[in-house]
Amino acid sequence: MVSRTEGITGFVKNPSFFFELSGEHPEMAMQEALSCIKMAAGSVVGHVHGPGYLVAPLPAHLLPWIAQRIALTHRIGRFMGWLEREDGLEGIDASCLPEGSFSVRAKRYEKARPDIDSRRLTRTLGGHLSLGRQVDLEDPDIEVRAFISDRIGIHHSLFHIDRHSLEERKVAERPFFSPISLHPRYARALINMVEVGDGQTLLDPFCGTGGILLEAASMGIRALASDIDPDMIEGTERNMRHFGLELSGQAVTDVAEIGSHFPNTDAIVTDPPYGRSASTRGENISALYVRALEAAKACLKPGGRMGIVVPIILEPTEGLHLEHLFHQKVHGSLSRHYHIFRRC
């Protein structure tokens, strides 16, 4: 269901910004963007969202921090207004555009609004904005974007999220790796959804090859590693060094003991063994996951969050409130369920 706030162009205190969300997992992309806004601004007030987009009022100085953290968003821009058709330009506010040459690009979300002619839209919008400005389709100073969804959102693109660096840290690029591992963009999104800030601590109690901790450390978070297998700790350290990062703490221990090694941790994010290629040392995976949840309560600060990715849906446990649950089909019979728990 699409949620809207009327009068989105009427915000006075802060300008509104348009987030073009990734289509690879729309629900997680939306929640990650909301979590990043909440961390940066302290709350999310007056936002509007629909298929593939989020618009929210924000102090402009917070955008660089959000842009360098977010993973499941393609672009962030200054919101200029809505269109319902190609030629209804009365509500478009061009006053936010700086001086310089410009271009207009249109992006259609999936197969939305087949009645909209994107070429006509870009020509009409370009003509509306060209008074006193030079059009440059090759190397413009300003890129105005028309995002075609349930409505047409117009924004001046400010940040094109660099997802190439995430590809550089994916599994095959690490000196020590396991074939089953979260892609860095999902690891980063999960870290953002537990709302752990710069300088705070994040523990992965099944650190494996360290993929989650690589993302955490690259975001300015203090990365803590534990695993029952000393080879995993050594491999994680090797991967961290390879990318010029370091751990803030480590322990070779069973998950049940993490509270004694890492008390008052700000957040936990983990992708435990699935019981296939990864060893559970003969333990039933469901029992292992239950033990992990119990251990998290002894490790997390009150209000701290745990993000855990497992192939089954976990039952809530006393002391941990399930805030969000996302399903992802991987391949064949393998599905991932992303849980966000908050310690009560």
C-alpha cells in the first residue's frame, strides 16, 4: 500500500529529498533508508513513499553522511515536485537548482505508468527548465531526474550512491572466503537497519570470513568478532588487513559466552551457519539459533538491536522484540529471512 503525506512541497523548516530505491529488495531498501534518516536526524517525520521511492524532509548537511552509508538506494536528490502527467509542470519548483548546464533524465520504476511517454516527459520538462540555462546532455553540471512510479517525482540529483566499492569487497575478492556469504550490500543494509552509529560497537558472533565486519569497520563502527572456530577468527583478521581495516575486539568462543566477552554491545549483526557447507559441529541449526537469541540478551545494551539472517523464521523470545522481518529467495530451496530484534 502506498503511503502519502499531503502538502509534501510545503515543508518550511527543511527541504525534502528524494531517494531512488534499489529494486532488488524493495522492502529492505525502504527500511534501510528510513533507518539511515532516523540515525542522522533523530526521527523520521512527514515522509512520503511509494513503489521505488521515498521522500523526506531533512537538514541538507546530513545528506553526505547518509549517502556514504546507504547501500540499497541508487540516488538521492533535492525534491522539486510531483507530476501526474507529462505536461503538468505548475507544481515544479526550480528555485533550488544552482547555476550551470543541465540535463533531464527519466527513470521508470519497473513497468509503472505505461501511459507516460518518457521521451515526451524529458522534452517538456527540459523546455520548462531551460529558460536562462544551457542544456548539456553529455556532461551537465546539473542532472534533473523524473522518476516514474505511481506518480512522477522530480528531483535534482545530488548523490549517486557508489556501489562499486561494495563489489570490490564481495566474497570472491577476499583472500579468505566461504562460498555462502552475504553480499556486501545486504550486509551493509542490515547494519544500517540495526541503527548502529559511528564509533559504536557491533558484534558478529558467527563471524565466519568477516564479511559483515568488513562493512561495519568501513562505516566507522567498532567491529567485534567471535566464532567457535579459531580459523574463522584468523581468516577474518586476514580479510580485514587486506582491505586496510582492523578489528576492535575478538574472541574464540561459543555463542553462549558472548555476553561475558562483549557486555553492553551496541548491536549484533550475524549470518550464522545454515547447516550445509558451514559446520555446526553436529548441533541442530534451530537449537543453535535459539541459543544465539538467548545469548544476545546478555550481550546487548537495553534498546540495542540484533540483525540475524537465517533460512527459517525465528519465533520471538522474551526480552527481544521482533521489529522487522524480510524474506529473500536465493536459489533452489534456499531462502534467507532477515530479522531485526530490539532488546527490551
